[in-house]
Amino acid sequence: MKKEDIIYRMQNKMLYFESDAFLEGKVKKLETLKDFNNTRPSEDGRRFQLLYELFKRLGENCVIEPPLHANWGGANVSIGDNFYANFNLTLVDDAEIKIGNNVMIGPNVTIATACHPISPALREKGCQYNLPVTIEDNVWIGAGVSVLPGVTIHKNSIIGAGSIVTKDVPENVIAFGNPCKVSRKINERDDKFYNRDMEIDLPLD
């Protein structure tokens, strides 16, 4: 199968097999990713430049703490402005991962797009398909969360630590658990109190 055909199938939820020739570009990205993970804490400028080379799109004021892991070195990842990810972010970016503005991600989070068919015969041959993931603006994802293929997390929502997100999450909610389920809506009280009953003493604007 031609490289162009594989790319088309990768990005359109179709079954495909990777070929050795197709993996050349992937290896180059992974070499750059290794360079990023080997940077020193004082090398902020170099880190950003390497991330800019890795990702499909990278906004302004973005910080990712090494180590970062990505199947395709971020080639299929688009990130908006004011993004922060703590250490051990894993991006299984065989298909597109779209991340909006003002998104925060805790440590040890996995965002996956790759799937494998149930058929043992197909899995034995190394067959796979991919479903894109979207994380909209102002989402906070807690530590140890796994976001599974095909999921959209809508704007302003919070995913509690340790959750397994198997389905779309609506906007303006707090959701957690395995599988992840909506606990409640974010409301006006959340602009007055934090951590249950602790009063906010800083301006919101």
C-alpha cells in the first residue's frame, strides 16, 4: 500500500498496516523527542523550539515538563495557547489530537487515538485503526487520567484524577471515575469557594 493511502486510512478511522518505509518520518520525530527529553531545566527556549518542531501546531506560552512520550513525536497533535502539561504526558498520536487554549494536564496522563480490532486474526497481523481526540478550551485533566480514542472533552470541564474517559464529556461539568461519569455542573458557587468551603480571596478578573 502506498504511503499516501496509509496516511488517508490512518486519519479516517479505517483499518491499516504500518510499513517499514512509512516509519522513516516517525523515527526522525522520535529522535527530536529524545532531544527534548534530554534538555536541562534551564533550557526553556530550547525546549519550546523542539516542541515547535515536533507538533503540528503549538500556540504561545506552552509548557510541557519532560519526559514527554508520543507515538509519532507529536506530528498529529495541535495545541492552543497557554497550555501546561506536567511530567509523563503520553500522546498516542496515530490520529489527530486537538487541544484548545488554557488547558492544564496533570502528571501521568495518557491521551490515546489508536485502536485494534477485536478479531484475533487481524490483531495477529498488526492491524489497527484510529479515532481522533479533542480537548476543548479551559479543560483541566487531573493526574493519572486516561482519555480513550474518539473522545471529546468539551470546554471548561474538569476530569478528576485517575479517571478513565471512555465517552464524550459535556461542557462546564466535573466528571470522574472508571468509567468517567459526570458528577455535577460547574456553577456560580465555584466562583466564590474552592476546595469545598474555602473562600476565594483573589480577584477573578
